[in-house]
Amino acid sequence: MTREEERIRADFPLLSKNNVIYLDNTATSQKPKKVIDDVAEFYRTLNSNPMRGLYDISVRATERVEEAREKAASFINAKNSSEIVFTRNATEGLNLVAYTYGEEKLSEGDEVMISISEHHSNLLPWRLLCERKKAVLKYFECDETGVFSLEEFKHALSAKTKIVAMSAMSNVFGRENVITPFVKAAHECGAVFVADGAQSVPHVRTDVSESGVDFLAFSGHKMFAPMGIGVLYGKKELLEEMPPFLSGGEMIEYVHRDSERFSAPPYKFEAGTMNAGGAAGLLSALQYIDSVGFENIMKREEELSEYMLSGLVKIPHVKVLGSDEAREHHGIFTFTVDGVHPHDISEIMSSKNICIRAGHHCAQPLHEFLGVRSTARASLGYYNTKDDIDAFLKTLSEIRGVMGFMD
Ligand SMILES: Cc1ncc(COP(=O)(O)O)c(C=O)c1O
């Protein structure tokens, strides 16, 4: 391990205290000590219901939540922090749009377009919405390496398309879908564009003002923050006209026996006591990213990806999904080994304390489209080391032998 790697890993208690080789970063990232400490500090010193109390600790808890909102807005270059709605995770953000904007705007016969590579979280909310509204769910396809053609996308759009939902980075291919031209094409057709940023926001610079995307959902836990806090970005004018998702406390200005007035966004969408400790953790995670430098995180992920792919391609019988270019993987490597079930791969890895994923990675239609039942996935984080990758590659190269193959 290099000095630099030692220094980075010292920030992450789980990695520095346990003997695990953690290669499941696409599922969730490890948490820096700073984030764990800042969340504990929130509960130790500020714990009170935010947004409500007029006393000191409640006011300060509210300020912490609003600071997190400002920070999240600037991280994705939103114009205004009122465009940042706190959710539990990306899944909740996507459901929020489907149940509010979708429910209000979609009519029988309208179309919702999604890509074939979507995570189930950006597929099922739209399918269920279409079923409720008797609308049509259309898929547009990528090539076998995950590239989408803008021309084919434009061709698939129609005057009936009201919503396009697409991830800005696949959790299977690791490839960035550069959404800006797709957003423009959707807008020219009169559709809104909902981006799933669960994988893209942690790995590449996100600029909602530049891309013009209407909604973008992401999860804190994939970018060093605690589980249970996520963000839905929505354009101000859209959030203003949307009905609420959940109703109850916090999201109203007044309630009388027979009438009510909802708060302005984002509060209209944040019913009930919010996850203030989680928001404090998200703020801390974004501060941690600033202190390291997002460019440095991206650079390190690219270097590790180069190292990983150059090793993977040398192992016979291993096939990597997606691009031949390491920099297009953003640390995400989904693969198969001829004759070996991904669950066996994962269990053999686990016997060496190596954590990887096996299955369909919540992207079953994509697996069906690619003609593979299931795959294994090793995904790198900024704190992984070349030693981690060496240990993974060594075990992988031995797997067919362990399973009784002679070559
Ligand atoms: C592309 C993508 N979208 C959505 C999600 C759902 O994220 P969460 O479970 O945090 O809501 C994931 C999680 O892995 C993902 O990879």
C-alpha cells in the first residue's frame, strides 16, 4: 500500500479496522470518520425537531439542514436551494415525481419513455404510473456496450411522449450517459426529462443548470453520506405546480376544518419530521468531497479503473460488460466467468473477505436484453488500493480451477 493509499484509508474506519476488501461501492460507499463523527455530534449537541422549535438547538438544527440544502444545490449547480427536496434516497425521489407530476400530467394514451438499462427504481414507478393512467411505457435500447444513439432516441420520441426517464450512469456498465442532448430533444418534443443520478452524481460532475434536466434524483449513501438521506432536484416552476406527495405536518402553511394551504417547495414535499441527522451527514460528506477535491476523487477512480481493466482482460474466460475503455467504467466492472455462476464467484470471493455483488443488480430487463441471466460486479471506490485489485484478480483467476475446470 502506498503512503497516499494509507492516508486515504485512515479516513475510513471500517476499512482501516477490518480486514475487508470492499468492492461493492456501487451499492453503497463506506463512510469517512468525519461523517460518522458529524452525525454523532448532531445527535449529541443539536438533537431537536428541526423546522419547528423557536429555541436555540432547534433553530441551529434547522440551520444545519438548510446548510446541507445549500451545499447540495451548489454541488449539482442548481440555481436555488428551494429546488432541493430531501428524500430518503434516489428511489423515493423518482417515486415522488411519478406520483405527483406523473399523476397530474399523464393521460390515457400518453407515453413515458425509459431506457432498457434502467435500475428497477427508475422503471417500476413509471410502469405502475402507466398502468394507473392507461398510458404506454416505451423502452429505447442501447447497443450491447451500453451506448445510446441520439438519432434513435429522437426517432422514438413522439408528440405523445410526456416524460422521459433515464439514468445518467448505468449501475451495470458504469458508462456515463451524457444526457444534455437527450434532454434538449425531449424538450423539443414537449416532454420533461427525469434523470436518475444515483450513480452519476458520485462519479462525474453534475450540472443541472447546464444540462437543463427537469428532475434529478440521487442518494447520499453512495457518496459517503449516511443511508436514509437523498435528494430530488426539481426545477422551481415544476415543483411549484406539482401536488404534494405525502401529506401531514411540516408541509402546510395552515389547516382548517375544511381547507388547507400547502407550503412552498421544497417543504411541500417534506411531510413529517425529516432526517435531520442524515442531512447533517450529507453536508459533512459533501464537505469531505470538497476537502479531498472532486477532481482528485475522479482521477483516482480512473487510475484504479485502468489497473482493474488491464488485469481483467488478461484472465481467460472472463467477459467484462460495457466499454473497452477503462475511463468509461467509472470504477464499475460487471462481468461473467464462463461456466461459473455469479453467486459462486461472489461466495468464493467472500471466503477471501472480498465483497462483490452477484445477480441482476436491479436491472433485470437489461440482463434479458443482453441475454445473460446474471452477472458479477466489482465496483471501486476512491479508497480502494491496487492491493485490493490484485487480491480480487488473483482470486478471480483461480475461480474456474476451484470449480473443477481444467483450463
Ligand atoms: C442507477 C441506480 N438508480 C437507482 C438506484 C437506487 O438507489 P437507492 O436504493 O439508494 O434508492 C441505484 C442503486 O444502486 C442505482 O444504481
